[in-house]
Amino acid sequence: MTVLCSGSIAYDYLMTFPGHFKDHILQERLETISLSFLVDSMNRQRGGTAPNIAYSMALLGDKPQVIGTVGEDFESYRAWLESKGVDTTYIKVIEGDYTASFFVNTDQSNAQIASFYSGAMSYAKDLSIAAVKPKPDFVIISPDDPGAMSRSVQECKDLGIDYLYDPSQQIVRVDPADLIAGVDGAHSLFVNEYECELLLKHTGLSEEQIMNQVQIWVVTCGNNGSKIRTKDAEYHIPVVKPEQILDPTGVGDAFRAGFVRGYRLGLDLQTCGQMGALAATYCLEQKGTQSHDYTTEMFVTRYRKHFDDEGKLDILL
Ligand SMILES: Nc1ncnc2c1ncn2[C@@H]1O[C@H](COP(=O)(O)OP(=O)(O)OP(=O)(O)O)[C@@H](O)[C@H]1O
Ligand SMILES: [Mg+2]
């Protein structure tokens, strides 16, 4: 019984700008916008939505698999994931290309400006979930090459596998018909507040229509927590206050990992959401998307400082 994480696999180049982007955007000059930000620091980190989610799931004791395509520069990243308990068997190297690269600049108010180069990721559409043996029992479809996302949706439907649809950053690039197909029949749908509005706009679907098509719909709202909806219930999940915020990148991925881990353990949705919130907070407290580290014991102890789990999380220990 495995979770297969599909999504981008990338290196993140994280930069910090010691000011506010908004102070340099001239409304009256938008036609000829030309900005260059001198940054204070730059780090290359391991990233990409699929390994980010898989990494936090592995910290929580799962053994997820990742599927995707990478460049020749991936070997040290593979060794790292394997050492953390992530199965990389289905990560394929594309000779002569680079692993996808995400360049993100974060300012003092945590506003971000980013660019993403696909590189080897553009071959992900040629992979196949049908080739994964044994057949996974749950697939996470997170932002990836748009062709790969549509192919994964179709394959999950054909193979009868439940999938979590997480179109996030790719909402603007995925064809509306493919977005509609992705939502229709998804086991669960995850977006942040902004992406939720975009999704409604691009698909033309109403909230009610979406709720009739998926079992679980989660909207994360940054420091306002998150909202989990099913046909008969709605839960508001508060945040776990971070000790410090070093970098917001990857917080959504960590949230998904915590949620899915709880869900796979058969825990109730409130608990799954709260596990997501705590997993997200751990990520916020470090620079990078896979720099946080904890044991399941540490996670449960911290969880119990904020939420009463009535012993349910003993299952993690
Ligand atoms: N400032 C914060 N303090 C505490 N928790 C936070 C904060 N920001 C985010 N979180 C947690 O992370 C979850 C996901 O955050 P958010 O809605 O910002 O995701 P996102 O926009 O998809 O992030 P990204 O795409 O940058 O990874 C929230 O529901 C919340 O639990
Ligand atoms: Mg996100």
C-alpha cells in the first residue's frame, strides 16, 4: 500500500531581497517594467512539489514513492531522498538535460517573485503510472509538466486509483478542460485561497459543483489556517504558531504531507488538518523546503502542546 507522489522535481535557488518589491513597482510604468533586485543571499536547495511532499511524509513514518523525470545533476539528490526513506525507483534520468530549476526571490514582507525552468521535467508526460508496480493505492498529482498532470489524471481514472488533485501554481498553465477533468472525480482537491479563486474562474465551476465532484476539498489560507470541506461538514484548522519564520517556500507541500499521512493512518479530518498545520509550521521554521527534520516522537509531542488528540496519534509512534 503506497502513496505515489507525482509533481515537479527541482532544485530551488532561493534568494532574499532586503526591501519590498511593492516599493519598486511603478504603476504608471507597468508597460515598460524593468526591475533587477540585488539580493542578499542565495542558496541552492532540493525542491519540487513531489519530493517536498514525499520528504515530510517520510519524516512522519510513511515510505512514499516519487515519480518524475530529472537531469544528470540529480544523483546526490536521489541519495538524499533514499536516505530519508523516499523510494526513488520511478525517478527517471534524462541524459543531457538539467533537473528543473525554480528561482525565487523573497522580500521582507514574504512577497515572492519566481521563475521556473522545466528542463528534464518536460519529459514527465512520457512516464506512466500504469508501469508502477505494485499498483499504488493513492496518487498525489501536484504541479508538474501540464501534460504529465493530465496524463496522471487520466491514468488514475483508468486504473481506478484515488488521487489528490493539487493543481496549485499550474492552474494558469493547465488547459481549463484538463482542470475540469482533474477536479471531476478527484478524491481530494487542495488549493490555497488565491488558487481557489483562480480555479473557479478558469473552470467556470461553482463551489457547489466542485463539492459534488470531490470527497474532500481543502483550501489553505496562509497564517489564517485552512478550511476542510466535505459534503456534510466543514472544519476550520488553526495554524500552529511558528517559533520563527525563515522561509515560506514549500509550506503548502508540507501541509499536504501532514494531511495525507494522517488520512492514510485512518485519522479523522480535523486531526489530518492539524497534522498538516504542524507539518507546515516545521517547514516555515527553516530555510528551504526539505531542511526541517523531526522524529515522529517530536512531532507527536509538539502536536499535543497545541491539540488534544485523545491518544489518536499513538499510531505514529
Ligand atoms: N505564517 C504562518 N504561520 C503558521 N502557519 C502557516 C503560516 N503560513 C502558512 N501556514 C500553514 O501552512 C498552510 C499552507 O499555507 P499557504 O496557504 O500559505 O500555502 P501555499 O500558498 O500553498 O504555500 P506555498 O505554495 O508557498 O507552499 C496553512 O494552512 C497553515 O497551516
Ligand atoms: Mg502552494
